[in-house]
Amino acid sequence: MISAIVMIKADVHRIPEVAQEISEIDGIAEVYSVTGDVDLIAVARVSQHEDFADVIADRLNKVEGVRDSQTHIAFRTYSSKDLGAAFAIGLDD
């Protein structure tokens, strides 16, 4: 599974509707309403790189109220379980 983090700027008056519509797109795992330079952050998960074109370019970016987006494709995913294992390398319990 390949993941991407999509930073989304949306029309202020449509943020809840934009978030809901994006969350219903196949390939979108989560959508977060956030503070800062962007209004929403979506996590896309697909099986092939080519699928990002359908999910992000053809569907997410065409949701009414999406003004701009930036996509960051993840090279590697870390979790607290992975980090714990990494820090334990070479240590005797």
C-alpha cells in the first residue's frame, strides 16, 4: 500500500462539506480539519502510484470548494511499534 498526505486549501464556507465529500472518495483513508496554512489534510492509500491520478487529480481536486492542494507521497511509514523496535536494536533485555 502506498500512502500520500494531501494538504488542501478549501473555501472557508464549505470546509465541512469539502471534508465530507473527500472522505467518501475510494482511496481516501482519513480527512482532518486542521489549523495552520491549510484547511484540511487527507491521507490517501492506494495500491499503485498510478491510482493517485484517479484519487487526487481526477476526484479530490474536482470537489467543489477545493481551491488548492499539495500532495506528499510517503517513502516509508513509521509507527510507534516500528520506532520501539528500532530503538531496541542491539540492546539486551
